[in-house]
Amino acid sequence: MSQTASSRHGHLTLNTDGRPHPLQNVLAVFAAACGLVAVVSAWYPSTHLVGSWAGLVGLLTAFWSQMISATTAERWINVCAMIASGIGLLFGLGHGGLY
């Protein structure tokens, strides 16, 4: 009974099935990063160009990543990335669009 809490629960991974999925993991994390940039840019109307393009790229990447995802953890990140990218895209379009 000398196990610590961290050794009992393991480490954070997207490969919950025990097999590596490098493409799916990279796409999910990239889509989440684009969604984060899009949402942060939504707070500043002068960054509508960055926010709208990051939202569009993040949304398309998250859609593709969702189609090829292999684990539930990847799907959670993809859905969160879709929501964040969509919000960022819509705010970016509302403040001036893609150009």
C-alpha cells in the first residue's frame, strides 16, 4: 500500500487503448491550439483576421480529426476544439471576416 496517487492513476495520455496514434494525436492537439487562438482572438476585434483564419483551420482540422480519431480522449479534444474554433470563427466573421 505504498503507492502514491500519481502512480496509481498513471499519466495523462490520448492513447487510452494502449496503442500509439501519432497522426490522430497531432491533429487533435493542433485543432485545440487553433481553437484556443481563435477564442482568444475573439476578445479583441482588431485581431479578427487571425481569429477567423485560426477558427476556420481549427474547425476543418477538428472535423477531419474527429472522422479518423481512435480513442474517446481524442474525440473529447476534437469536440472542444470544434466548439472553440466555431466560436472564434463566428466572432472573427462578425468583426470583419477573413480579409
